[in-house]
Amino acid sequence: MLSQSAPSQPEKPLLLIVDDDPLICDTLSFSMSPLFEVVTSHSRSHCLQLLRQLRRPPELALVDLGLPPVPHRPDEGFALISDLLKVAPEIRIVVLSGQSDDGNARHARTLGAADFVAKPCSPVDLQQVLQGALTFRALDERQKDNASPLIGNSPAIQKLRLQLRQYADLPFPVLIEGESGSGKEIIASSCLHHETRRRYRPFMALNCAAISPNLIEATLFGYARGAFTGAVTTKGGYFEDAADGTLFLDEIGELALDLQAKLLRVLENGEYQRVGETQKRVSQARIIAATNRDLRKEVRAGHFRSDLYHRLSVCSVVAPPLREMGDDKLLLLGHFRMLYAAQTQQPPFTLAADAERLWLAYPFPGNVRELRNIVIRLTTRYPGQLVEAPALASELDVPDDPPAPAVGEIVSGDEIVAAAMLRLRQREPFSLDRLLDATERGYIEAALKLSHGNVSQAARLLGMHRTTLYNRMEAVAREP
């Protein structure tokens, strides 16, 4: 009699836990293991290294804000939220932290966290939060292919629609630029693939930030057996799998310069080679690239090849930030509100008039991702209810009112013009870019010194959102 093998068990969702306290990591790992496959990390740098080694990206992450080397401040945790979403855009992040003041909670959600839970929290309650985040992630996955990606009537959206109609069926590469959370992958998959004559061809997406630099060449081009340790079979890469369809390269700015040269050769004549082979192969795939970096600045700094940039940007589009979309914020609110109400079989919430005005005035620094997460939380907490402005304000990353400027602090336009004329008349070598960069760097450093390294206080001194300041600080750090 033949024995029957037991049916394979469904794969558990992968949960990433990041906390610098080993006892907390062990306790959470034990309590969550019945529901999830758990991996743990103790720091931002270790976490990013771990992510590139995992065989699949985590569906969920449980992240502490206070991580080394500054465990007494939330800076590393905030930065890790952005890093996780860059490497695994579909991940749902829940922050579990003792640094649980309202400002930290709001800012974590602005950066893309799905929810914020204060320590201590019972394992049962934490499991419910994680299961809820996983449910909404599954709902998003199911409706992704049928989503209408360009909701809105603002000039920015109308311009984007026109450009996409012009570029959709062309064979040339397309570069999509835009801030984090602005929907670049949806534009690539829906507007530049599924709504074109390539819709029945393969669509392959590779996040260049999610692959170890040592493996990305083999991942893109494939490899021959024995080409490197671990290459026990011959395997094709993304270019082969994409065939005559579309290859979407997200976070293209993360590619190393030597890989940029090889990508340029594919764009020029379609030719590439598997790692460990001399045989030339030809790709018919159309390349769509995306980035949230300013590639022009990266070119000037020597971090990105100018010839590759010009080849990629023949057809370029910008995913507009939500702050430039005016009343489209209400259209997106209506779309997601009805979508999640229907999928969770709950009545939709509504905004009171004062809350609607607050919604329109809010700049949404986390863009559509932030808006969607806010709608999910409101759907969960206020089904069928009227949401007033105070309840909505608790979900928004609205900074405290900045102090009024001192008398004489603001320089008039005439004074600036006079000073500029005096400087330019000297006929000495001058660069406006260098002057502006130096001024920005100086003000950021001064604000951080005055606030003793507290980024929230520094942002208030500079009259900007923390998200904006973090972006500026990262840009300044990348400059030579």
C-alpha cells in the first residue's frame, strides 16, 4: 500500500521584529510564532542587511523607534520606516515603542507606518493589530490590478494623463520621478503596461534597493552554472523573464556605477550577458525606471551616469505630490473610503465640515500612501460615524505652531536684490547652487545644535515639517 504524504501547510506570513532589547525580541518572537514566521533584528543597519538576505520580503514589521546608536531618540526608527518601505513597498509597519507621545505617533504614520502601539502591550492585543494590518494588505493586493490609478482632475493629474497617453505604446524607456508614496509603481504597472498593447506580455518588477549589490547583476542578467559560489544551476534573469514585455526597475538611483554601465548597453542595443557566460543575448523588454531621488543632482555629484540619465529620461513623467493636487484629496478620500468600507462590510465614515477643511489644508507629506493609511484607520475606528476635526487632527502630522519671527528677522526682497547685485558686480567666480546648498546646510546644522539634536524641535525652528527636514538632511548627507 502506497503511503500518502501529508498536505503541505500554507506558508505563514513573515513578520520582522526590530527592537534593541533582546528580552523583548525573544518574548515577541515566542508570542507571535503561532501566527507568523518571525525574524528579528536589533538595529537599523542590521535590519537592512537582513532584508537583502531573506528569500521573500516580510508582509509585516513590528518596529521600535528607539534604536542604536541613539536609542533615547526616535530618529533611527523614523529612518527605518522609510528604509523598509523603500526596500519592500507593500510591507505593513506597526510601530511598538515606549517613545509614544502624540507627535511621534503622528510622524511615524506620516512616514508610512500603518499603526502605532505604545509599550507595554499585551500579546493578544498586538496580534489583533497585526492581523488587522495583514487583512488590509490582502485587500490592497486583491484590488491592485483593478484599481483606477489616476484619480483626480487637478492640472497635475491632467498633465500626467496626457503624458502617459503619449508614451504608453512607445518602445522607448520611461523615467518616473516622484516622492515616496506618490504611486510610481501603479503608474508603471497600470498606465504603462496593463493599459497598453503589452498588457498580455510579462510585467517584471525589480526593486534595486532590495537586492544586495553583489547579487543584482546576476538577478538582472542571469548566470551560468558555476559562475559563483552557490550557482549550482544555470538561471535566467529578469531581462529574460520579461521577454518582450515590460521590466520595471524601481529605485534606479540605487544601482552601482558599474551596473549602470551594463544597463546602458542594454538600452543602447539590447545586448547583455549572463554572469559567467560570453554568449551575447538580446533583450526585447521595454524599460521603465522610477526614483524618488533628484537624478540631476546625483549626476552632478558623480553618483549617477549622465549618459544613462539622458537615455532613461527621453520620456519622463512626474508623479505629482499630493500637496499639489488640491480638491483631488477629496476624490481620493471618497475612493478609498468606499473601497475599504465595501471590502470590510462596514458603513463608511464621513467627515464633518471642519474636518473636511482640515483635510484639504493638510499637505500629506507621505502622499497617497499616507492618505490611504489614514482612511484605513478611520474606517476601522469610526465605521458609519461622523468624524470631527479633533479626531482627524490626531491622525495628521501637524506641527505645533512655530514661534513668531523676531522683529527684523525677515529680510525684504529689495534687500536681497541689493545684496545680490553687490556680490555679482565683484565679477568673482560664483555659483548660485553652491550658495543655496551652503545656506541650507548651515541653517540645518544651526537648528540641530540649538535643539540639541532633537529633529522635531529643529523642524519647528526652521518652520517646516519633520518629514521635509529628514528629506533635506538626507539630501545634504549625499552631497560631496
